[in-house]
Amino acid sequence: MATIRDVAEQAGVSVATVSRVLNDNGYVGAETRKRVMAAIEGLNYSPNEVARSLYKRESRLIGLLLPDITNPFFPQLARGIEDEVHRAGFRLLLGNSDEEASKELEYIQTFLQNQVVGIMSATNNTDSENYTNLDLPVVFLDRVSKQHPSVYADGIEGGRLAARTLVERGSKRITLIKGPGHIQPAMDRFQGALAVLSEAEVDFSVLSTSSYAFDDARTWAEELFAKYPDTDGVIASNDIVAIAILHEALRLGRRIPDDLQLIGYDDIPFSSLSYPSLSTIRQPAYEMGKEAAKLLIRMIQKEKEVEQTIQLPVTLIERNTTRKVDPNA
Amino acid sequence: MATIRDVAEQAGVSVATVSRVLNDNGYVGAETRKRVMAAIEGLNYSPNEVARSLYKRESRLIGLLLPDITNPFFPQLARGIEDEVHRAGFRLLLGNSDEEASKELEYIQTFLQNQVVGIMSATNNTDSENYTNLDLPVVFLDRVSKQHPSVYADGIEGGRLAARTLVERGSKRITLIKGPGHIQPAMDRFQGALAVLSEAEVDFSVLSTSSYAFDDARTWAEELFAKYPDTDGVIASNDIVAIAILHEALRLGRRIPDDLQLIGYDDIPFSSLSYPSLSTIRQPAYEMGKEAAKLLIRMIQKEKEVEQTIQLPVTLIERNTTRKVDPNA
DNA sequence: CACCTTTGTGTAACCGGTTACAGATAATTT
DNA sequence: AAATTATCTGTAACCGGTTACACAAAGGTG
């Protein structure tokens, strides 16, 4: 690998001049610039980011911490982030926390050690000292916090919307699936739905689940029909669980949406491909990623007046696991 | 941020001694070590990776280049990689290439600029000079190459297996979906299936598709039934496409697997949750990631006798979009 | 006891960029 | 024409680690 000194020698100038050409700052004569360019070309030189980072005390890397890239909500989010961050010339350091505090800490540590310019994190401990003491830009994903800006979709409203949808469409014995208690957005949507159900004239039960994992989803589905065989409406904790329930319901011969209505949460790509296609509450994951990245980049560029939070809309995506509302009602 | 000099001063020793304590090499007196440890603790010191990388001429980062993290095959793969790489103390720099040569080059460039210790890539240009001229460990994912070690599952065999399965179970008018021509594994599985169908006593047609994207999958599905309405067996290019076809088939009232058999490819997590659950050819994505990471790490550690390729088995996962074989046959 | 080896520690060069500062020349202003 | 300002370039310090080398003291050997 050629270094800046090789280039300087080749072009017959000092390293400072090469650096000026590279960064396009300071004065450089037209003729000199040409010679330097030629030397760069000739040596196929490309500057060492590590050296630059050391002096600048910051790299062009951004740390991205997700619970688990294997959960289909996150690839969308990550992709939105990556597209935006890439455009701005940054690169991503990726970590999976598995919602474990130790892994989270470890990653934040290595992010710092690598002098990232900013951190994006979907964590449940937004107020942990892992983040409060950081003096670099942080954006929380899909979570809210007082400490740092956040990009999220309103889970409480989403939960309400899900519940209202089932109620309006006539489900009378609703089962509400409560997601993992330590995941903040899971609780939000649960609370939102719970509030609506409490005030509606319906019977309902709550089924408590402890994970979003694919392998467990089938278990929750079986448990659901074992415990509440006569339920006629299910508000799932997310689309994975919803689709597992849909699967189980069809296996048991339930007619959807006639016997049983079902609504998911997230609108992951697969939800439109299930059959019947899944009605769900959409969180715009890709856009959330994009917005979060844009926000972080603005912070990195030290712009004034950066929003503290960006709330994206949750929307009802009516597909075919819910009935159509009576247009005369 | 405290530096090694702060620690040295605090402990009343030289930076060399602190470095020796940190890296546990060279001689350090027991008493001195204790003082240094205390200073590290007291200052909450954590070494700057960037400075270390600069001197060592390599970081502890590994570059991972994937076509698109949004394709459900890759998160599994990425997770396998991440778990293994993390255990060994490395971190991941992630990039999406979108199968575009320019993005690919750009990422490889920045990987090098950041002095990664190794690169893992799922590319279609394994023999491009992007890779041939690299003098650092490279492992190809899901692809084969002469230049560098690869971890892959045998696509040709997988394609054969898929085709044999449909033929054996009695489909007579098979539609074979050909995936994007520029994606090597897509071609492999296509060729494998094609070979089997050519020799079998069945009619078959080929439907050519140009992407794996979710949004397009529905289009292929519609096209399929428009062009070949009387097909009774579909070999899909991957599970996304298979599930889209399943959706469309059910929408059109086809009985599965009685009227139409369907087999996918990959065994992504959702394939077991479709209804009927999808029969498919499994590629062990997570394990592939793990193996690839282990291989790369061995190369990084300059072990002798590192395998050049690791081939993982493709297996038939018989679920409910294919009929059971007649046990008397 | 002279000699060699092991142990313990510090000094300073080095990795490859960036930039403060200084000095020289050219262009502009008054 | 003198003073001022703009343009161009180089020297060397700096970022924060690692390590070659030097040196001193302690321990072991014949």
C-alpha cells in the first residue's frame, strides 16, 4: 500500500501539499495539483482512514446496535439506515445485542474504541449510563428517551388502532397478545390496545408471551388456541406471531376472517404474502431507518436546531384477515 | 477520554509498561502491574483501537459485503457470521452491494482503508480483480471461486433435489422458475433442476425472472398463472417467490398440494409458517455463516492447512406443499 | 567471584495521515 | 513605490498506541 509520503516523493512535493490536494483545502497551484493527481493515479494511492481517524479523533464509522438482525423488522430498518449513511460517506459497524445488557455495553465500548462519529441503537435501556455519559451523537431507534433524540412510531396509538379495528369489525371475544415485557415498544402497543379493549363492549383475554423468536411463535399460537379456543379476534404482538397464529388457525380449520379476525403489527414484507394476507399496523421501518440516519448525520454535522424526536405515523393496513366494515354503519 | 499516557503518569510508570500490562506480554513486576491496573480502573481507561490499528497495520474489523440484508436469506447468514466473529473479538463492517459492481468496489475500498483483517463477501464476481489482488484473507459466501476459500451449499444438487421431488410425487406439467441470471447460485439451482426435468417423463416450462425482491415476487406469481394456468408443479427460484406463488395459487382457488405442488429454496424462517407450510430445499444459512467466519478466523490467525472450500449439505424439507410419496412405490 | 541469563523498566521511533506555523512569492491596494 | 493581502509550499508536531533497544538489577552457574 502506497502512503502519502510515496505520493509526495513521486510528485516532488511535501506531504502537506498532497494532503491539501486530497482534502481540497488550502492553496494548491494548478500545476502542482496536476502532478499530485498523476502520482496518486500512478501509485493507485488511497488514503489510510485509520491514520486520518487517529489524528481527527473520529472515524467515518457509525455504530449500529440492533437487538437481532434476524427479526424481520430490523433488516428493513438497517437498510434504511445503511442507504442514508452510505450516501453521506459513512460506514456501519454492526452489532446484535440480543437485548442483553452485557453485549450492549461491549458493543458501545468497541464503538467508542473505534472512534465512531455516532451511534444508533434500538435498546430497552435508553436511560442507562451507557448512553447518558456519551459525548457523541446518539439516536435511538424505535424507542423514546429524554437523553437523546429518537425516531419511533407511536406504539400506543398503534395498539389502539389495532384494537379499534377488531372491535369495529365485530370481534366479541378478543385475545390480546402481550409481547415480551422488557421490550418497550411491545409494552406500548399492548397498553394502547388494552386501553381500547377495556372501554369497549367486548370480552377479552390477555396471552402473555416472552419472545418474538420464530421458533417460539408457533408455541404461542398453539397455546392461544388451547387456552382460548372460542376467541374470534386476535391482536398479535407482531407480524411473526400473527402469521404463526394464522397458520395454526388455518390448520385448525378456522375460517379467516369470518370465524376469526387477526391483526398483526409491523407490516414486515411477508405479511402481504400470507394467505389470507395479513391485516396489520404498519411501522415504516425503512423510513424510520432513513429518518434516523438523516437525523444522526445532521447531529454529526453539528447543525443547529436538530429535532429531538421524529415520530412516524403508524397506519392500518387492511388486508384480508379482518372483515370489511359495513359501509352503512 | 483517558490515554495510555494518563495511565502511565497516574501509575508512575512509562507508557511501555502500561502497554505491557494491557497486552500481557513482556516482563512486568507484580507490584507495578497492580499499580497500573489501579490507574486503569481509576481513570476508566480503555485503549484506543484506532491508534493500535495504525501501528499494527490492521484493525480488528472484518468487512462483510452482502447483496441485500433485506433478503431474508442473509440475516441468518449474517447472524451466524456475527456470532462467531464476535466470539473471536472481531467486529463487523457491513455493506449492501445490491449486486452492483460500483458499490461492491466502493465497499472493498473502504474496508481496505479501514485496515480490516479479512473480508467476507457474497458476490457474483468472485474472480474480479477486486478480490484477486487482495493480500488479506477473503472468504466467499454462498459462492465458489478458485481464488479464495468459499463456503457454500451445492446449488446444482439442490436444484436436482427439488426437481426430483416434484417428479417423484407425480407432477406432470412442471414450471421451473429461473432466478436472476447474474446470480450464480440462482443459476446453479436452475441448471440442476433443468437437468433432472430434461431426463424425466414430464412436460415442463421455464419462467424467467429477474429479481428476488418481494415486490416483484407477486408479479412473477401472476405471470406464472397467466402463462401456465394448467401447471401442476412449481419449482420456485427461492422461498420468497415460492410463497408469493402459494399466495396467488390459493387466491385462484388451487388446492395445494393436490392440484398444484410447490417447492421453494432456502428454507427461510417464514417457510414453515406459511399455510400450507412450504416444502423447500434447505440451505443452512446460519451454519454457513458460522463456518465461513470460523474459516476466515483461521486464515486470519495464519493457521496452516485451512480448507479451501466448505460445502454444506442441502436437504429436502418436506412440508405440506408437496404430496407424500406412496410408501408402496 | 566472574559471567551469563532472566527480569523489570524507560526512551524514543514508528504507524500514516492532518494542520499550525513560517517563509516566499505574486497580486492588489493606496 | 511601499504596504498589504492573497497564493503557494514546506517543516515538524501531533493523534495514541506498540515495540526495538538500551540499561540496570537480580538470580543462577561453574
